[in-house]
Amino acid sequence: MTWSTREIAELAGTSLRTVRHYHDIGLLDEPERRSNGYKQYTVAHLVRLLRIKRLTALGFSLAQIASIPDHEHPRDALQALDAELVATIERLQQARVEVGALLRRTATTDVPLPFAEADVPAELPDPDRSFVTVMSTILGPTGLGAYADMLQQDPDAVALELDDLPADADEQTRRDLAERLVPYVRALHVKHPGLDGLSTDAPRGQAHAAQTIARAINDLYNPAQIDVMRRLRALLVQPEENGAARSGL
């Protein structure tokens, strides 16, 4: 029993062009020809075509298929492919989480995936959203988790004052706001203790994280806001009334 090129392509559920391409790259042996010049494909060709089709559907490249003997079980290649599929599935599952957050309108497209998973709100001011994006690139898994947990908490009124602070705020306003932010930030650290070691597992180290955070603050916030943050850091390292000292963000 033999078939023409068109017939073998139909039987294998592929196209004439694909069959010819497999011949061109040496993946499918050329069949014998009839006296009239037409190719005569056999069962062996059909089996080979179906095997190629199955392996490509699984994710093997044509080069990989060419390296696998027909009668050999490709165990090593299958194990490598399985690992790739696991990674792909995990990536797609994370993408679905992000898409779900965007569809619920609880996150915007510039909020990174770790924070989309945590449903970080879209109402963050533009500088804060950009700062979140920067943080997502420098923190490790533990730091990201602690930071994302903190961001889910509704901001206090005094924190909103910092967001709205104009660049020309006077000395008294800046000093007063920094002092009123101290109990708010200390309460955040009590509720989210992971903030105390936020950059402990930063992939590029704590020094790099600190430098990047400082640069982001300098680029994203106005001079009055930066001055308040500087004052706040100085106040946070001072002992509390009960004698305990806490470090800042």
C-alpha cells in the first residue's frame, strides 16, 4: 500500500508544504518513485510523519526530533521538556493572577505582578506606583511579601498629607508632618515586622537596594516630601518614650 504526497499529508493531518519541508531538512526520508515519477509513500513514512507531528505538538523542536532515533524512547528529552512545561505553566498561572487583578480594576498595568497578586490598589499616586515598581526589581521574595502586605493597608490621613505636600511647604509644616508620621510608621512596623529587614534577601545586596531606593525617592518626590522623609528617618532611630528604639523604612 502506497500513497501520493497529497494522500500522505491528508492521512497525517498536515500539509503538502510541511511534508516537503521535512524532506528538505532531512527529517523525512524521500520515498521511491513510480515509473511516472510520482512519489510512493509507505506505512513507514506515515508512522514517521505522525511521530513528528506528535512530538512537535508536545513542544519538541524539529532539531530535537532529528536527534532522536525512531525506535528509542526519548526519556532525557521528555524530562527536560517536562521541566520547561512546569515553568511555563507557573508563568502562565502568575499571568492569570495579574490579568484577573487588572480585570477587577484593583491594579493598573504598571503595578508589577507581585503586587497585582496582592491586589495593591490602583488609587496609589503616580510617584508611589512608580516607587512600587522600583521596589519590585530590587527586593527578594521575603522583602516583596512584607512590602506587598504593608501596601494592602489603607493609608492613614497623615500619610495622605505627605502625598499631597506641595514642593514649597514651609519649614514648620515639614517638621510638624515628620513628627506626626513617626507613630504611624512605627505602628506599620509593629503590624508588619518584615519591614524591619525589607532588603535582607535583596538579590543584589542591601547596599545596592539602599542606593536604588534613595535614587528613586530623589527622582519621584518633590523637595518638601524628601525633606520630610529625611526628618522622619532621623526621628525613627531615636528612642521611643518607653526606651525602645526602632529603625525606619
